[in-house]
Amino acid sequence: MKKGPFIFDSHALLKLFQKEKGYERIIRLLEDIKKTGAVKCINVINLGEIIYSTKREFGDQKKLEALANIERLHFTVLPASNKLVFQAAEYKAQYSISYADCFVLASAMEQKAAIITGDPEFKKVEHLAEIIWI
């Protein structure tokens, strides 16, 4: 496995927090990353995805639990700078993936990080960044 840093897509963290099928693989990845001391990141846009989708589906209490888990797991929350917004927009214009996924890709490129996801949309851009599939 790469030494890091790692960018987590909201897909991976939602799977973990909701204990969906395959979430154990994410737990093992997090344990492996912790052993190496590598940085774990999430872009603020993708954090927003976790907040709204968790609230919409499960309510405020689960939303707060998800935020507490991100804090407890020591994720670095990356800002959406103007430069990142422009790069994400370029990816959105070029590839048919969600705008939020474009922020994951742009963050990974900027941080020279591997993307951790199970979202099949990333197959369209796997030639651009290292992807660890869950």
C-alpha cells in the first residue's frame, strides 16, 4: 500500500459509518494507515456531502455522530481554495463525474494522494490518480 497521504471519498466514509457491506475493509485500511502515520484527508465539499446525506437519511443525531467519527479518526479537512474550485471545474467539464467527486480528484492531485473509494464513477478517471478500491 502507498505510504500516503490518502483522500477519502464520501462514499467510503458513508459506507463505514452506516456499516454497509464491505465496511470491514475500510476499518482495516484505517488501521493500516494509522500504523504508518500517514495523513488521512477529506475535502470540505465531501464532508458537506456526508453531513447532508446523513441528515437527510437518518436525522440530526446520526449527522452529529458522523462528524464526531471524522474528528475521532483524526481526518484532516482540506479547504476548497479558489485554485481547487477551478481545477474541480476543469475535471467536471472534461469527465462525466459528479462535481463533489471532482473535488476528491483535484485534492488527490494537489496532495499527491491516493483516493479511497468504492464509487464506480472514479473508473472514468483512474488513469489520473491512484485509487484504492473498497
